[in-house]
Amino acid sequence: MFKIAIVSAAGGVGRSTLTASLATLLAQRGISVLALDFDPENLLSTLLGSDEVSLGGLLPDFLTRKAFGMSALVNSNEVACLPFGRSNEASLVTFEQHLRTEPEWLKKCIAQIDYPPGAFLLMDTPRLPSIYARQAMVAADLVLAVLAPDVRSLALLPAVEVALSRCAPGHQPIYVMNGLDSTRALQSDLLAQLRSSLQLRLSPHPIHRDEAIPRAVANQANLQSLSPDSLVAHDLNGLLSWLLAGPASSHDGRTYI
């Protein structure tokens, strides 16, 4: 199983939406995928089409000593999702204390999952600094760091690098810009600056701002089915193809495209 942690140092950059979109595209290409919601906000299953926020999930299973992954849901697009589950302050305190005591807890739990060869795991996380993001980065084969097209994301780049150096020394994140409006000169200039500084660590496929995404979320619909010819659908397919041809190309010795 090839494990991708989706992180950012800034909030509101679209981590959860990107996780759900990539998981759906993987499933549409016939690749087994599990989307793991490792964020107490517990929204990923809703973005994947659930009618309501999931009550069961990873946290309730931990508290009741159920096996990891038992509460995974499968949607109509064949995407498996393990929600975080309903939480309260007391349960979060207990869980987070355990995560601090066992920094490789998530990694060990994932190792117990019986998935077919060639499967992918996408882990959605809260923004850095976060104990959840740190656990996901420890468990990941690849860290995908999401950037917004603004100076805030640029200023917070070092925070991503520092967090990863502490969790997985020697690994470098792959960056993707999300929500780009190429008609705005400042955003285009910022993208050029990031390309110059990050070079091959920045995906050549930025995700453009497109009303197709909030429309799909509002209708609890698959973006590819609702707006298959939209710019953002093209961008997401390009990003996934690039990941499969590059960072994930050696996964189980398989060729995906």
C-alpha cells in the first residue's frame, strides 16, 4: 500500500477536498484506495458523498478497542473511507495523549490493514503543527503539501520542511498549489517564484480555482461525473497522472499509466 499524507501549514487551502478528489480519481482508474480522515473535524466522509457526518470511525473504534479500520465506509464510486468519527473534548484528550506516547501508532495500525497489492492510502490531516499530521507523516511514503496562491503559504513553507525533518528525516515533501486564479498577476508571479525555489518538488499541475468544486460538494456529487470537462477536473487528472508516473511509479513495481 502506497501511503500519502496530505498536509499544509496554512488552513483553508483545500486539503480535504483534494484528498476526496484524488481518492475518487484513483478508484475510477481501477486502483484500490482507502481515504483516511485523520482530522477531528471529521468531514472527509461527507465530501465523499455520505449523507451526514459519520458518528463511527477511527476514534470511537480506538476508545472501544475495536480493530483499526473496522468502521470504513465504501461509497458508490468504490472509494473506501475511514472517518475520524464523532469526538468530544475528553475523548480527544485521551486519544492525543496516546498519540504523544506512541508516535508511530498510526504507522503500526496501517501495517495491519489487509489491502491488495497496488492499493493507495490517502491521509487527510489538520494543518501543521498538529500531532495528527505528524503521525501521518511518520506513516507516509510520500508527503503532499498543499499551498494556497498567497504570501501566507510562501511564508509558512519552512514550517512544512521543519515538521517533516523531525518526523521523517531525509524525506522531502511534494508541493501542489491549490485554488490558483491565473488571471491575477500576483498569483501567477507567486507560482513562478515557487517554481524557481522548489523546482521539481512543485507539481507542474496547479489546481485552478473553479466553481465546479463547491457545486459538486453542495450536491454531494462526484466532480468527474458532474463536471468532467471542467478545468479543475483536468488539473486533478494531470496531478494524479504526474504522481503515478513519478513519486509513486515504483510502488510494488507497477506501472499505472
